[in-house]
Amino acid sequence: VEASPMLTWTHSEPFSVLAQGEYFRMVVSEIKEKQGPEEAITINSPVMLKNYLTTHSLQYPFDAPELKKGVSYAWQVQKITNGVIINKTEAWSFILRKKPI
């Protein structure tokens, strides 16, 4: 069974107030040893990048690279204006649990 977590976030303004050239993007990156979530998002290559979010929750896409069990991942939502990050959430983390034997 492929793991596909639901990632949920909130922000204070409605999606309808986005100006032209503005959108929300979700980034998921693997957290390497001795890294925090923020550092992982900033430095590591994303395992998944989803542009033009229009909802406050996203099921990890089945067509994205498979997430590995027991590995820590960081995720963040970023507000993009004309290709530049102008705002972002804190970076959160999650681990896909290994099934007990």
C-alpha cells in the first residue's frame, strides 16, 4: 500500500483575493541527518512541489515520488508573487511509520 498523507494548512485570506501572478505552492522535502524542517525545505531538493493550490488540504499525490517509511519529511506552503516567495508557513515535519512486525 502506498502511503499518501493528507497535508492540511490554513491562512487568513480567501483564495479569491489573490492578485494576478500570485499563488500558493506546497513543498515537501526529505529531512537529512542533523537538519530541522526549515533547513530541509530551504536546502534540499523537493520530493514534491505542487503549484497553484486552491484548497487548504492536499493528499500527497500518487504520481509524486513514493515516500519512504521511517524517513522524516518537511513540508511548507509558500505564497508566490511573480516567481518570488513573499510569505510562507512554518515548516512542519512528518514521518511515515513503519508497520510493526
